[in-house]
Amino acid sequence: MAITRGLFLKLDRNRSSTVPLHRQVAQCIHDDIMQRNLAAHTKIPSEVELAQQYGVSHGTITKALESLVRAHVLYRQRPQGTFVADAITTADTGVLNDTLLTTTARQLLASQQEQPALTAVKPAISMMTNTPTQGAAAPTQNAEPSLLAYQATNMLFIGILLPSLKSSFTAIVLTSVETMTRAAGYGLVFAHSESNITMERYHVEQFLKQGIAGIIIFPGEHQVEEVNGHLVSASAGQLRIDYLRMLQNRNVPFVLVDRYVPEIDCSYIISDDYAAGYGATQHLIALGRKRIGFVTAHYYLTSSYYRYIGYCQCLKDYKIPYDDRLVLRTLQYPDLAIETNRPFVDNVNSVHDREQISAYLSQAERPDAVIAMNDLIAFQTLQAAEKAGITVPDDLALVCSGETTVGAVYASVIPFTSIIQPVEEIGRQSASLILSLVAGRIADARKIILPVSLIVRQSSGGTPNNIPQFLPRHRYSD
């Protein structure tokens, strides 16, 4: 690896110019690279050294280098430093095209103001149809034809991968991320995996082919289990572990949302699920309930696991004996569709789950309160209770541990007391984190746990209060 030494071209600062200083510096660095014909992968001086050489602030140098990275003149390799990027190769001929590199970089660096995100609307449509916009630049490196429009606008794109858009949770996350990335001058490319890990891997590979700058990933049902007091991924999650490690090996920035993968040390944004389980249990104890049950799927995600652990710890703290008969963890947890007149479309899994919940509520020493993992399960519990002649909340207090838009379908029946996750903030924080990783402002993994709140409604028997009560935050580690 070559390392360039000595002074770059002297900066001829034009104080009367409308071009920002960091762009003048970037242009000077770019011109020096071209005149000295620096080879690809040559390491340039550190930001501290460059700031001293050019007589500008460290912040100015940082912004200058970021603009050169966006122009594909340089690339960053943490923690080694900043390097000259590969010369651009045209897709048709395979010929090195230094002229295109120079032109593209100059167009970006000479621009006196950032282009509004709306200017990418037409190119984005071309991207979706794989049809380049008129006047787009020639293909570069091994980019997909759909990226021609991106190159024409010199805009970086963030990818976001969601399991689906059937719940308000993912829809709100997507909206919040789009708002943040647009405000920062980035485009956003969306894909959904249908909660299929193979499809998830496919979309990640497509993002890489498209030259996405960073990826926000909402993993599908990544199942975990406790082994010797620590969480590990179930064998079905190995494919996800593999592609996340591949992203790390390629230094592709990514952020996980709502849940994490124990084997992968990376940045993630999650809710305080431990506090969700603890707070829901504490609320029911305060209402005088003694036989508090917990109903969830037959497998754990990191989110459901920590809600269950919070539930167990709260019982212990209040000296209420744990009774395994009050914990139902055999549900298939189907992805249930919502219809206009019927809340859910019946399928094999939903019928199985209703039967399981009915049997659970019919036991001799049944629970007098239930914490449902989410509102899908809460609704099925409500249905089973009504069928068995059990009145909510008089005979059975019910708390939903994770609310989505589905609650609106049956709110007229009985509004659920619910744990509310800060969904918009999850979207904003994930966008802010991926943008910081892409820009090189942070290099280490950031693990952000956001607080949750409790809204008391009719289903638990407490005094309804639509003002969210923030629950104390809890620190936990695997």
C-alpha cells in the first residue's frame, strides 16, 4: 500500500468566491491527485496533517474529504485512513475512464449548493424501471444500469429493508427514515423481505450491486434461545448471520432496527423491551392481580425474550411466585391480514392459536390477568375469553405489550391498555445513525435502547388515561 508524502498543491483561497471553503479545498486535493497521477489505494495524509498543510480547520478538511468520497475520488477504510479510489471503468468497454472521473468529481465539487432531494424524483423512477434518464452519465465500475440516474444527480442513497408494510410500525419507521434522509440530501431505496430470510439476503445483495451507501435492516423473525445464561441465534438464523458478517467484511455501514442478532457486534436501535415486560406486570400488580400470565409465540425474538425476562423479574421483585402454567408459549403467531368487516383472515395458524389460548384460559387455576406479546395475540386472547364467558377486565385484566394499527380495528370493542414503543423516534434514530456511519463521523458500534411508555385504557381495569406514562429505563446486557 503506497502512502503519499509531502505537501499537496497550495490552496489559493478565494475569499470573494461564493464556493464554500471546503469545496475549494476538495477541488485542490482532487487536482493534486490527478496531476501527481496517484495510484489507486494510495493513502493520503491524515485529516490533521491536511488541516495543517492547507491552514484550515479540521472540520473544513472533514467536509472536503466527505465530498470527495461522495464523488468516488477517495474512499475510507476504518481505521486505516483515507485512500485514492479505483479509476472508473466503463461497463461496455472495460476501459479506464479518468476523464469521466474528473468530470463527475468536478461537477459535484463545483456545485455551489446541495441539490434538493426532489430533483431525484425523475431519476428514481428511472431506477425503479431500470431505464436511464436522458443525458445520464456513462455506466461506471460494475454499477447496475438503474444507477445511471443516481450518478447524474451525484446523490448517495440509503437502503432500507423491512419485513413488510402490513403494520403501522414498519410504515411509520419507513416514513421517519425517508424524512430524515431527504433532509440530509440522500435518496432512499426501499425493499421488503416478506419476513423471508432468503429474500432478505437477496435484497441486501441487490443493494450492494446498486452501490447503496448504507443499509437500515429490520430483520425478519430472527429466533433466539438462551444457552448458559446468554442469548444465541437459533440455527434458522445462520443465513442472516452470514450476510451481516459479509457486510462487515466489506465495510458496508448498516443498522439493525427493533431487534438484534447476538453474534453480530453492530449498531442497532431497539425499544426497552425489558421495561415493557416489567412495566406491564407492575401495572397489573398495582391493580391487585396475583395470577398474571404471559402469552407469546413458541419462539423468542430478542424483543419478546426481554419482555418475558422483565415480566419474570417484576414477579420476583414483588415476591409473587412464578407459575409456569401461567406462561403460554406455543402460539404459531401468524401474519394475519386485516379485512374491512373481519379483523383477521382465518388460517391454520390462527385457528391453532385460538385453540391454544382457549385451553389456557380454561384451566382450573386460570390467570386473572394476561400480558399479550402484541395486539394480534391480545385480540385472540380477547376472543377466547369472550367465547369462554370470561369478562374483560372484570374476570381477566389484559395488557398488550406492543401496539400497532391493528388495535384500531377492535378499539370500539374494548380499548387495550398498551405498551407504546417510540416508533417515529426509532425511525429517526436509525436514519441519523446510518448517516453518521456513512459520513465517517462515528466508527464504533452504537447500541441505542429507547424508552417505552404505558397507556392505560379499559382492558386492564385501571383508570383510563390517554397520556403516556414513561416507564423507567432498564439496562440489560447479554
